[in-house]
Amino acid sequence: MLLAPFSDDQVLAINLNQTHTAAGILVAGIPCPHSANLLHPGPGAVDDLLIATHDGLICPFCTYSREWIDAGMTRISHYGKKGLDRVSRSIAQRAFGPAIETYTLLVEQNKRGAALMLECLSEQQRNLKPK
């Protein structure tokens, strides 16, 4: 277990691990435990993920936060690589569209942490563009 504050590299790694692709779809990371709350988009929604910041993990929809993470989440995982071998990069890349649209709206609504998650999603999408 690792306690906040998290470094820049750790924040990036956690958010990238939160937004993996595997077999062309986003694989959800750690959701807010209050996802059934009416302020949330719905249990299991990609945009219901906690967002890593220097001070810990936060929910963009409610006041939930936590100051710890499993240390493994601070290492860049290669979980999605096998899935991308079987599914075209363009299909995997398109999987980010809905999440990016959602987080763009959350940034416009000034939801906490949304800009950080949007940055991570956008970076992952750029990395998946067909070569």
C-alpha cells in the first residue's frame, strides 16, 4: 500500500492504469464506492473511475477521496498488449471516444480531477493511433 502524496510519475501511472484498453474496450479500474449515488453516471461507467491526484484518489462526482493505492497501480502495466495483438489498433483507439467526450464535458463543468483524467485518456488514445 502506498500513501499520498503521489509524485507526478505516480499520478500518471495510476491514471493510465485506470484507463487501460484490453481487446478494444476500456477496462475499468477503481470505481467510486458511491457509484449508485444519483450524482454518478451509473455503476460500472468508465467515467465513474476515481482520478489520481497528488493528494490521493478522488471522485469527480461526489466528495469521496482516499489517500492510498496498491503499490502495483503506480507501475505502468502492459495488460492491454495481448488484447491489442488480437484487435486492430483503430478499434481499440475508438474505444476511448465516449470516455474522452464524457471527461471533456466534466472539464467544462469544472468537476474535480476531470482535466487530469482527460489528459491521461487523450495520451492513451494518441499512443494507440494506427502506425
